[in-house]
Amino acid sequence: NGVVWFRRQAAIPAEWVGRELVVEFCPIDKQDITYINGEEIGHTGRGLDDSLWNQPRRYTVPARLVTGTTLTLAVRNYSFKYDAGFHGNPSSMRLFPADAADKSTAVALQGQWRYAVEFKTEKVTMGSNSIHGLGAPNRPTALFDNMIAPLIPGALRGVIYYQGESDERNSANYHRLMRDLVSDWRFRWGYDFPFIQVLLAGYGPECQFAGDRENWPYIREAQLAAAADTGNLVASAIDVGDVNDIHPLDKVTVGSRLAAAALVQTYGRPGPGTGPIFREATAGCDGRSMRLRFDHIGGGLCVKGEKLAGFYAAGEFSHFEPVLFQEAEARIVAPDTVEVRLPGRGCVSAVRYAWSDNPSAANLYNQDGFPAAPFRTDRGVRGGVAEAGCDTK
């Protein structure tokens, strides 16, 4: 939180010299002033306006500034709440002539930027942002005493729960926290009502495998574990996210999936109620592939697209080198089974599916139209995980 400068140079075609250009950025959190060759070309936001964090930027570069084939771009970014910087899809960062018929010739601005911190500041929030101490609004006792306890013992048929984004740095404890929350609410009300969680929607730059660089896969894993411990279904939103907005607009799909889970779990309607959930892994018949079996398959597994994607596999583990995951070949071999193998003749020792904050290519579904939940067969292993071929640019 505070002021950060970002800077890079961009090479442009000679025929663009002397022409008016347009520069587009993905969202910048929260406010910015943008410069070309040391002169301001535009700014967004002022004061403590916090509504601009997910707004893309578009500025005009006057023709008089385009004097050569190299332009220097600088962005002064000011954020006073949560994390400063560029957010969203890097492919939306580009530079092109204002009179261009299309953007196919645009110069990409994604990739490496230099940065420098001008100053840091504390977060501007209503009261303390800490979960500890008197007056801290987010400490568990305050939340329970003020928001949950007054509802007890009002009539409650069930709970739908769409949270977890702010807990991304606490994924190691999230399983237990969710399990205990469900158990405690049921204890307080005196009966085991359904508690259906939404698996976090895809958010941020599209990447098919993030190794251990991102935390949302571990939050989703914890959500699934808590649901299994407490006998509940989940509703996945992994395929209806927004790269720029942590609050995606498609609430209809999420609501429909929550309703389907509730109808199956609470009212006994036939059907899987949710998407395929990984159950077990066994060695393939050839000793090199791995077969993955799923629950909640409904009428059977299916692929949404031409071929299965989103599966990454590791070869044999080593105690001395990071576990290397590569994009794997996957195919449905039975109504509840997917077979995964590595390109070539390598053995498969571990598989991860949809393992990133926004695994946009993951396309395993059941016949009822529900997406498969992300999973890993090497659960319990975190750290030292590498990847091959994952380009987040």
C-alpha cells in the first residue's frame, strides 16, 4: 500500500512515428498517472476513491510525443487499501495506432517491467484490520457475537457460503477453520443442516498450472476437505470467473449450481448434485499411466471441447530435485475414469488438475454440466514443485 512506480520501454514500428497512439492497460489498483517519454498522458482516480481497482485503463498518446521508435512508459500507481499493482489479464496491455482498423498489429506491453517504491503507507480501513485485539472487527469472536449469535435459534433450513478469497494466505488452516465453523453452527442450532460452499471462481491471469506460486488451489482443496468431513456438497464456480474482477458477474450459474446441490442433498432429487470429485488414483495397465476415478459423475464424465485439458503430471519423485510437472495427455476411458500419461514414455507418479487461481482451459465435466473440482494426487506435498510450459504472460 502506497505509491509504486512502474517503467518500461516499448519498441514501435517506424511507420508509427508521428502518429497518435493508444495505450491500454489491464486494471491498476487503485489510481494511476501514466506518462510517455516523461509527459503525462492520462490519469484515473483521485483521493481515497476505492472503486477503480478493477477498471482497465485506456489513454491517448499525442502524435507529438511519438518522435522515435522507442517510447518510455511510466506509471505512478497509488493504492491505499490492499495490494497495489497491475491486475487481470496481461494480454490486455498493448499499444497501437489510434487510427488502426484493428488491434492485430498492437505492440504487447506484457512481460517484464521495472518498478520502484516511492513510499509505503498503512491501509485505510474502518478500524483495525487485525483479527486480534479489542476493536478489531474481523476477529472471529466479534464476527460471531455480532452477526451469527443474534440469529440463533431462528429457523434455518441450510446455509450457502461463498467466501475464502481473503484467506488465501491461510490455506494451511482453512480446512480446519471451515470444518469447525460448520460443526459449531450445527451445534448451536441443534441439528445438522446442509452447508454448501462455493469453490472459488477463477480470477487473475489465465494460467493452466501454477505449481506452488498461487494459493487459491489450496483454498479450494480445503473447501472440498471440509465439505467431505461435514457431509456436504459443493458448487464450483471455477469456470465462471473474471480475470479482472474478484466478484464475477455471472451469479446465475453459481445460483443454479447451489440450487442443484441443495435439491439433491436436502430434498433427495436424483442426480449428482455437483461436479466430478476425485476419489482415487491407480496405476494404469501399462505401469506408466495413472487412472483417476471420480464420484458425482451423473450420466458419466465428458469433455467440454475437443480434448481434455488442465491435467499436469509429474514423473518419478527425487529427494534432491523439485518435482517437475508437465502438461499431460488425458482421456476418458470409462464413465468414471480418466487416464493420464506423460508425453513420450515417462512414468506418471502424481497428477494435478486445474491447479492455478484461474485454470481457464480445464474442461472435465459430467453429463449434467457441472465442472470437475480441482485436485492433486500428491496431497500433503507442498514446496519444491516446479512446472514446465506454463506461460502466465
